[in-house]
Amino acid sequence: MRRPKLAAISPGLIWLLFFCVPPGSGAEALVQSAPHTKLGLLSETDFVEPGQTLNLGLLFEIEPHWHIYWINPGDSGEPPRVKWALPPGFRAGDLEWPAPARLASGPLTDYGYQGRVLLMSPVRVPHQLSALEVMISVQVQWLVCSDICIPAKASISLELPVGHAAPSPPEDQAALFRAARESLPRPLPPGWRVSADDLGGAFRIRLVTGAKIQRVSFFPLEFNQVENSKPEISTPLPNGVEVVVSKSDQLLQPVDNLRGVLVIDGGGSYHVSAAVRQGISREGRERASPATL
Amino acid sequence: MSTHRTQLLLVLLFTLSLPARAVRVGEPAPDFTASDSNGQSHTLSAYRGKFVVLEWHNRDCPYTRKQYESGNMEKLQQKWTMRGVEWFTVISSAPGKQGYVTAAQENAYVLEVHAAPSAVLLDPEGKLGRLYQAKTTPHMFIIDPNDILIYNGAIDDKPTTDLSDIAAAHNYVDAALEAALAGRPVEVSVTRPYGCSVKYPD
């Protein structure tokens, strides 16, 4: 049987970057510089407290003109993936994704991060810990792209002492975590309302806050609901804002629910989930007939 | 202009402008004529009566390399062309961009990796890519003997560059062709294509 010649190449070779670094101690383990990204494993505190949440963060420092991806990468790409190796009884939460940026290249639009981004993960620490020190390890796979894409993989470990005291963490580190928390989308504040309408070829998402908002941008969490590369049109309302986004050409069925992140220009980002009201499309089309224009 | 009026215009814009350009499963696939790496011309409508696969390709993209270095894509090409399917690999990388190749380079590559498409269509201007709204490499399309698009999306359900993921992956294209050639409906006909962006001209 003919075998493709390249099949003999070991799977490991496709990883252009592979790092295994000795464990860091204190609150930070930094991977040495890699082409286009540096990756560090950080802890918000420089000790582990039994029964508490340990906030860990993966710090990506990305070269100018390169980017990594949000949980929904958009038209191409792939979000970073992590595999934690934690001491018994420790439980890692999901990665927390800051609001992304829209990254356009030609006819395609991706969602991701440029510059520096901290992806945090809250880890539950068991109440009983007999060890004096614990070892936290994580294997990270990510894709870094500019015009081309390079897959990367790294294993990082961090050793932290077990303690109850509350020494102040290094200030720059605490600031990083504070900034990352600021950049996380929040739940809608009480009293704010979000609604979504099916307009036929587009969805209209309306955010009512009680005050006029100039501009908002929508980032869908689901694939294939929205045409990522079509421009969205945001319009201020006296009591909020609305944005019209093009439906994906690939939709086979009506969308019941739109989930995503709304980013307000200069004013934070919010998780939204809205049932899509159908039927407005017929009314919309009638209203939009040439006679009424 | 008032908000109300803006909205009316928007509704009109979105309802009227979309259908004309859409490439949708269940609808006729857009016809095209393109040249292959041997200088031969291929017109989709001339293949009416046959199943046609379009595979967007960039030999240097890690996601494409995963499929080719594992031998997975070549095996699929071999399997389905032997069963009478026309399989067109399409290269839409612009000159100077990753994955752009001359006809001679492509022919050498096909021999080297034992690829077995019916032909490799060279699309350096990105015309065919834009017509089909090809987003990634790979991005896969299947067209039935009546020119209806029956699959649009990813090669499989493991959106990674890791060769070791292929063994456990569910291959959407293989499954769709198995079903369609047996006269059964395609179960999963639209997926999110994953991979590198197609390297269109700026």
C-alpha cells in the first residue's frame, strides 16, 4: 500500500515551539521568550490558603502585529487550551475570557487579543492540606497568528508555599490581576434589559439602560450565528443603544437565543443572553417597503 | 436622519442584499470556471451528474499539514475519487502569501505527498474563494449531482493542529459522502470551518 511520505514525521514535530521549564517559585513562572509570544503562569497571592480560591493567570505577551484568540475565534483560528495538573483535591475553574477585539484580515474577521492578556482561572483549594508546598502545573496549547499562524505548546509549573498569612503580593502582579478582572465581561446590572429581534437577514440587539449610549459592539459566543465580517451598525437610543448584526449565511434554522458579549464604547463589557423574537421580520419588511420610504 | 428612518433603511439593506451572494446548503452551488495546475479548465456545471468536493488548501498552514502529514486527506481523496467523486483541491493564496505555489511546484507536491485529487485549481486572485466565501484551510464543500450544495464546513470535529487528534476525530466530509452516495440525507451539513485564514490578496 502506498503510504504518504510525510506520514513518517512524528506528531511532535508539528509543534514549532515546545517548552518544558523548571518550576518557578514565588508567584510567577515565566516561560522563556518564544517566537511571537511569551507565556507566564502567575498566582495572585504568593501562597496557597486551604479552603480558599487561588487565582491563577496565564499571561500572554504577544509581539506587535500578532494575536491569539478568544473563546469564539471567529472566522479562523483557535482559542488557547489548558490542561491543569493540580495536587489532589484542587479543582480548576474554566478560563475567564476578557472582552476580545475584532481583528479583520481581508474578507475574514477573527476575535482575539493583541499585546498583553491575562487569562485567569480560579482554583478551589481543599480545606485540608498536609503539604508545606504545592506544585501547580499546566500545559497550554495556543495558536499565535499574524498573516500566518504558528501553533505553540508549553508546560509551566509553579511551586507555592501553603500558608494562612496574608502577605501582600507583589504590587505589579496584583495590578495585573486587577486589570484583568476589569476587562472581564460582567453580568448585566439590575434594571438593564437586553432584547433581540430577528429582522430577516439580520439580528437587532437592543440594550436598555435608562441612559443614552453612543455605540456598542456584539461578540457572539456561538459559531455560525452571525456573519463575523459584515459590519455591524450601532445606533444610540434615548434610553440605551442598539446594534444590528448580519445573520450568518449558513443558518439552516431560526436562532432561538443569542449569547455573547456586548462591549460599550468606553464603558465596560457585559455578558448577554437574549431570546430572539421572531416574526418582526415580516413587519420589518412591510415597513421597509419602498412606499413607506 | 432620524433613528426610525435609519432603521427602515437598515432593514431594507439586510433583507435585500443577503440572498444574492449567499452560498447555502440546500441551494444551488455557484457555478465557476477555474484552471488547474496542468493548465486545464474546469467548469462546475460540466460535472452535473457527479458529486463534487471542494477542498481549500494551503500546504504550509499547520491545520492543513495536520491532515496531509497524517495521510488523512490523501486517503480521503483516494477513497472518494475511486468511487467517482470529483475532488478539487483549491489554492487561493495570493502571490507572496503563505501557501502560494506555481503550477510546477504544486504538481511536484502532489507527487511527493501522494495526494490524489481529481485536480488542483489555482486561484491566486481569490475569485473562487470569495465566490464560495471560503474562510479557512481546510474549508470543505460538497456539491451533489444536481449542483446543490450539501455540505459546507470543517473537515472534522477536532479543531486543532495536533496530528494525534485525527484518530479520534469524526470526519464530517467522509460521513457526508457516505450518506449522500447511499442516497441518505447528510446528517451534519453545516459546521464551523476551522484552520488558518485563507490568504487572499490584500
